[in-house]
Amino acid sequence: MIRKKVTITDPNGLHARPVAMLARRVRDFQADTRLITAKGTVEAGDLFAVLGCEVLCGEEIEVECQGSEEEEALAAVLEILQGDS
């Protein structure tokens, strides 16, 4: 299992577009991927659960991946979360 903290930089926080991209992308890997937020831990592939966390710009969250492709999954998730979509 690997974890990495990331600060959300998109002025709109985690809104529908990056969350949809995230939910689709995590399905490409043999890894369970979760986001740990102030409101709890959710599966990264669950669009509505991630949106329900209402993560705002400037908030720090943690990404947790576990599985045979955990490193690849983490890199893909970080690419989406650190972009300004």
C-alpha cells in the first residue's frame, strides 16, 4: 500500500469534470484506490461519493492505492488531481 498527500489547486475544488476523469481512470489499474478527506474515506471510482466530500481549493487530501499496479494508479490519480481541469 502506498499513500501520498496532495493539495487541491483547481479554483473550483474537486468538481464534476476531474472527478469523472478520476473515476474512469482508476478502473484501468489493478489497485484499490481511495481518497482520504476531511469528510471521510471514499473509493476514488465512486463519482458521487467523491463529489459528496466537497473538497475545496487549498484542501489537502490523501490518496491511498493498494494492489499490483498501485504505483501506476497513484501516478495517474496525482496527474488528474494536480491539474487545473
